[in-house]
Amino acid sequence: MAKVYVFLADGFEDVEALIPIDVWRRGGMDVTTVSIMGDPVVETAHGVRIIADTLFEDIDVSDADLLFLPGGMPGAQNLYNHEGVRKAVLAQAEKGKRVAAICAAPAVVLAQLGILDGKLATCYPGFEKMLTKATYTGRLITVDKNITTGEGPAAAFPFAYDLLGQLTSPPIAHQIAEGMRFKHLMSEK
């Protein structure tokens, strides 16, 4: 079973965290939400309070198959400002293990850490100017080896299904997407 840690900071974009968490748990992944705020209660960009499973200081991410950074502002900046998050994400990427970020987080966190240097990446429009050493794709989802980036809130479902397929199998991702009626939605004209 794939082990995922989702880092949550005050100001994260609601759907960019909650949709992947929901999809991955439905797909059988072991997903742990992690508050980096020193308190289990984290407030989203739109004022929704979420109780994280654990605190950053209480985890060891060495067993992670994926570290995930939701976007939103100031959530992405809060993630970058956290020394422990920066160290964990850098170590994960240096080991060639999976790291994923969506919306502002690819630019604000991954690009500033040098993780996107020489890679293809996407992010929320307007933040691409921060991808100075990456090739900006402008696509909903971009996968470059162990790094997966997503554009923004509308990408949350396809981003989550793509990563579910990477960490379990494409048939499981397809089954979950079908069960959640995503495939039906995408076939509507």
C-alpha cells in the first residue's frame, strides 16, 4: 500500500488538497494529512477548518512513497517557509522518490528548492515566471520522472487520478474515476 503524506498549511486551496486525499483513500492508499502549523487545526484559503491526522513534528517521512504539497496562497508560501518541509521534500526528490505539487506550490516551493531545474512542470497561470530553470507546459498535469505538477483547482481530479495510477495501477485509477462519475462527466458535451 502506497504511503502518502499531505502537508497542510494555513491558506491551502481547499479542493487541491481534499480531492486528492479523497481519491487516494478510495483507491486504497495510506494517506496521512500533516499540519505544519504546530496545531492539528489548519484553516483553508476559504476559511474551512480541517483537523489534520498528525503534526509535522510527530512524523518520519522516510517511508513515504509520495510527499504532496497543495497550492493556494498563502498556503504554498507557508509550506516553503517551513524548514522541515523544505528538508523533507528535498530529501524525497534527491532519492528519486515521488513528489507532487499543484497550483502555486510547484513554483513557490519546488522551483525555489531547485527540484524543477531542467524538468517539465506546470503551475497556476501567473506563477510560471518563477519556473526560471524549468520548462513550463501550461498543461493541467505534467509528469517528469518522479515529479508531478498540477495547474490549479480544476486539475485536482485528473491530478489525483494520475497519481493514483502511478502509485497503484492504471486500472485502479480508472475504476475509482468511473465510480466517482468522473469518466461520465468528461464524456458529456
